[in-house]
Amino acid sequence: MTEEQIDRIAAILAENILSCTKEVLTSEEAARYMGVKVSYLYKLTMRGEIPHYKPGGKKCYFRRSELERWLTANGCAGA
């Protein structure tokens, strides 16, 4: 394995660890975390169905803990 390959693997691992541990997520990170497309996530934000933040009125950000609560809010019988 070359040093370049090792550096690439290290960068990917560092990014994955950071995205698994950080509390505030970007739209892309939140969509990946939830297993949905970014377009669907934006649809939820436009409808006001999911908690999100828009500092400066531009990019959307999401708190991981609020996403977890939202995802588990409507449990199904037998689940």
C-alpha cells in the first residue's frame, strides 16, 4: 500500500469519525444519517416537519439529537 493510499484511507476514517460524533450536521450529513435523499430532507424542512436551523438564512443545519427524536417519535405497534 502506498503512502498516498494510506493518507486517503486516514482522511476517510477521520471524516467518518467526525460525522458520527458531531452534534450539528449539514444537510448532506443529516440526509446520510437518516438514510434519505437531500431533496426529501429539504421537503421536510420546507413543510416545517423537521427541526432545523438556518443561521443567516442560508444553509440548513440539524442537531443529531433532534433528528433522533424526530425519527423515533411515531413508533409502530410491534416495533
